[in-house]
Amino acid sequence: MPTDDIQVVWEVSDTADFVTIATRGQERATAENGHSVHAIATLPAGSGFYRFRVGQYVSPVGITRAAPSGEVPEVRFAAASCQNYQNGYYAAHRDIADRAPDFMLWLGDYIYEGAGAEAADPAARVHLGPEPTTVEEYRNRYARYKSDLNLQAAHAVCPWFVIWDDHEVENNYAGITPQTVAESSEFAERRFAAYRAWWEHQPVRLPPPIGPDSEYRIYRQASWGDLLNVALLDGRQYRSDQACGDIVLSLDPPCAESADPTRTMLGDAQEQWLLDTLTKSTSQWNVVGNQVVLANATLNGAILNYDQWDGYPVAREQLLGSVHTANVPNLIVITGDIHLAAVGYLTNEGAAVGVEFVTTSVSSSGLIAAEFEEVLRGIPDLVDAELAHRGYSFHTVTPEQWLAEYRIVADASLPDSEVSTYAEYRVDSGSSTVVSGV
Ligand code: FE
Ligand code: CA
């Protein structure tokens, strides 16, 4: 891109042909901000079409909508995460665009930071360049991902709520601790560059991050009329480092460090904010957009994955205990990260206090072999698990019931792969019981 600033006009219309313009404005796309613009349009109720213009050039048309207020009879939304460009195509996004949800809930791992792979197949999709550490390198990575037409279609079809997970910066980072301790001294600068590129490239109503030594707050609340109270979490920026060297798939008893009561997942301020958001809510359903699996997925006491809430057991006990005591009604947690589909109960002192829907990856390769499906299904707090497919989850919510449909991609190596329904799960209002196969 040139270093000049560029004036961008945005327009909103009630119709896709833009014969009449409902509202318009201008933003300056500056080189400093990677030529991104964050235009905030005041929309009438309902959906609207939008586009951008620079000189004679006109962008494709997108659809957005203002979050409704008051009584809402139904909402339909998609939840998705983990779209490693090198691992496969985005048939899941094509299916999301076809279904035209009211909104998308993006749970993280929008980009992956790995260096470009040497692909044996010349037609395979690969990252370009080294592992990003500078803002220019992260920008280029976002540009690569956003060149995908199915991803563009999913963005154009509805507004997105976006949170991040680890790969927007680096695998399994924790606060300002990088994966490789030797890189600690440069990590705050690297994380700032990654956060900055994230802000530039995501449709978020947030100010940019201000510096490597400052908090960048992205946890926030949204409402969808009286139907949904949505809490969007940040499970990376404030967490304690993973215990016991972040081992995975160990069947040994948990190491002592994991039970240290000072260890945190969300940090004190965010945890208090989350409890306030949940306990003050008057919405029918309380929804949490969450990074890593919250349900107890330990196997005979062993922590299979120290990066998940299982590796932060005291913090989880405190959170779910508070939710239990406060009697937070109709709690639904939606989670990504782990590249498998699962449904679980969130329990405290033997009682279910909520339900967790874990959405599988859009394209990122599975981390656990499909032959372990039965083992995962046998974990007491898990209702179901599907390990063999990529996909996403689709949620249809009314005041009376929550319906989660798990969509799976037949073959993620094909952009036009068939996408079908693996299973549906229902939760009735006032109940924390999952009914499968509805
Ligand atoms: Fe991932
Ligand atoms: Ca992740």
C-alpha cells in the first residue's frame, strides 16, 4: 500500500441497489492504521446494506443490522473459530453465508502465526513469509486470510461479534509470557503489534491499543433485545502462565502448581465484571463467548490439557460457585479453541449451573484422533463429542428454548465441500438439561 492517507466514503441503504441512501459518512484511511477504517453508522431498526467508495471504486455490498431493543421473538446466529488457512478451505463460511444468520459470534484463532509451510502439493494453501512479529507482518497475515471469498461472504452477510484466542498473537501465550521463554524480553512489543493489527482488521467498536505496557480491554457486553445478554471474554491477556510446563494429554495426576489458589484465567477485574454482567442481567438467556473449554473434561482426575480451564481449577471453582450461589438463570457458554465439537454441563457441587457448546474448527486440523471420541463421551460432564470433522455451530433461540445445531464439513480440503448437520441439542428455558437429537 502507498503511504498516503485515503478518503473513504461509506453509504447505507435500505435496498441492495443503493437507489436511495439512508445515511452516509467519510473516514480517513491512514497508513498508520494499515488503511483500515472503523465507521460507526447510526442505523434505523432492522438490517441495512452498506458499501464503501474511493474515487471511482465501489466495494462489494455487505449487510449489517443494529442490535434490537425490547421484545425479540427469535434470534439465529452462527458461532465459529479456528480457521488455519494452511489446513483447509472455508466451506463452513460458505454455509454460514447461505444461512444468513442475524449475527456471527467469532471465538478466536482468526489467523494462525505459523511461518509459510513448504507444501508438497503446489495447489495447497500456504502462509506467506516468516512467523509474524511486527505489525506489518501481522497485517500481511490478515490480508492473506481475508483474500478468501467464503470468508468475505460470511463477513458480508451479517455483523460479527469478535473476540480473540491465542493464535492472533502466538500459540498458548499467557499474559506477557510467550510460548518460548527465551523470547520474553521482546514479547510485549510483539503482542502490541498483534493486538494493533487485530484492531485494524476486525469490525470492532473499540479504540486501538495504546502501547506494549498497557492493558488492551476487549472484554465487553452486548444485548440482543430482551432475549440475549452476551458477555464476550478475553481468556489470554490476564491469565497466569499454564501450569506444569503446559503438558498435553498426560494421564498423570495433576501437578501441584495447577491448584495454586493465586492462579487466574480472567484476572480479578474481568472476573468481577463477568459476575456483575451475569447477575444484573434481566435477559432471558445469559450467553458467554469464551475461549477455552470451561467444562470439567478431566479424565479420572488427570488434566488432559493445561491450557483449558481444567488447568485453572481454583479459578473455575470460584467462577461457577459464584454463578451457582447467584442462581444465574439460563447460562449458555459457547467455546472454540480445541478443534472438536462437544456439549457439556457446567457443574458446581454436583449441580448443573449451565450448558457449554464447544464449536469445532472452521478448518484447523483436529488435535485429538477421532478414535478417542468414546473416551471423551465417557467423561461425566460431557454429553457428546465429535472429533472427525471441521464445521461450526448454529443457534436458534426463542424465549422458550435454545436449539444448537452442529454443522460439519464433509471434506475441508475442498472449498465447495458439502456441509451437513451432525446433531442438534435443545435446552428449555429454566432447565439445564440438554436434550439430544431433536
Ligand atoms: Fe485454534
Ligand atoms: Ca486456540
